[in-house]
Amino acid sequence: MVAIEVYGMNILDAVAISLPCHSCGGNYQVPLRDVLLSHKMLHQGCPSFQESECPPVFQSRLFERGDIEELQHAWSRLENRARSDGGELVLLKARDLAETQPAVPTQT
């Protein structure tokens, strides 16, 4: 099993939304960090309201600011708890999730 070590890293840098590009047919990723920054820019008075003029206007509608901040705070609490137990919090790669077995077998 492969884990992505994110010890001391901002979870918002490690999590993104993957969106399709309607022009080229490919996909692009917008990190949650960028979405939160877009919310902050708009809150501070960015005058643009057209998505075509301002990427933060588009990005800010992807997720609510409070939800992103809640994830960031929850990650920080979990990371602190893992450290207090002598461990570190890691993200598993998506392809490895299918191979993940519980530490304690569950009864069926």
C-alpha cells in the first residue's frame, strides 16, 4: 500500500476538484486552496462578477468557503492527534483504496 505523506502540509494543497474542459475535452484540476483563495479575494472586494473575466468568480462557486475551512480545521485536528500518538496522518492514493483492509477484521 502506498501512502502520500502530507505531514505538516495543508490538506487544501492535496485535494482538488477535477473538471472537464469543454473546449479541448481534457480535464483540469482546481486545488481547494485556490477555491478558498477565490472566496477570500471576492470577500475583499474584487469588482468582477463575470466568470469569463475573473477565474476567482468561477472557482468560488465550486465549493462553499465554510466547507473548505471546516475540512482544513478537521484535518489539522486529526493531524495533531496522529502526532500525539507518535504517528502521522497520510492520504492513500486512490488506486490503493481498493486494496485497503481494515486493521481489525469486521464481522459480516
